[in-house]
Amino acid sequence: MDEPRIDAPPVTYHLVPREVWQAQATATDYLPEAYEAYEADGFIHCTDGEAEVIAVGNRYYRGDARDYVVLAIARDRVTSPVKYEDAARDYPHVYGPLNVDAVVEVRPVRRDADGTFVAIGE
């Protein structure tokens, strides 16, 4: 595993449509919705910090009207390699399937009527 920032929290987050997570939640491993997209990138996108998760949702998924959840992932439980490749070291990538037992919490994402991601939680 690539070393995170010295002040990095032990948990990172992954934003996913609720239906996609629910279809895989009881499996051993999770892969993003479009396996082809995963194959193209070669990794699963994660984000450190709840505020940044909301920003990512608004940047990439605002037009997708589905319900979303955030997976809270204990970085030290992830069995695939985790690498930080951005200069700020805020966006770890999981290079391989995410073992479901590394997911320590699943939280809903609140959105406005126009699709804007507002907050994590009820």
C-alpha cells in the first residue's frame, strides 16, 4: 500500500449508486458499476474527506438521478493495493476489487431536487 498523507484519516470513501452497492453488498468483493470503466482506469476511485466526496458527486454525478450511498472504507483492511497518485494525496485508488469486509459503514447521500449533492447522512 502506498503511504497516505501523514495526516490522512484511516477511512476513505467511495460514492456509488445505492442499487449497485446493494447488488454486491453480500459478495466477497465489490467492483464499480461498469466493469469496463474499471478496466479502463484499472482502479476504484476513492476520496478522503466527506466534504470532498460531496464535491466529487457534484462534479461527476449530479446528472445521475439515482440514489447514492457512500461507502466508508477502512484503508488498513483493503486487501488490494491502495495508491495515492494525486499531488494533494486526497484521492486514493484501489488497484483491484474492494473486499467488502473493508467497508465499515454505508451512509446515504442527501441531494436537492435538482440533483445537487448536499450532505452525507440522513
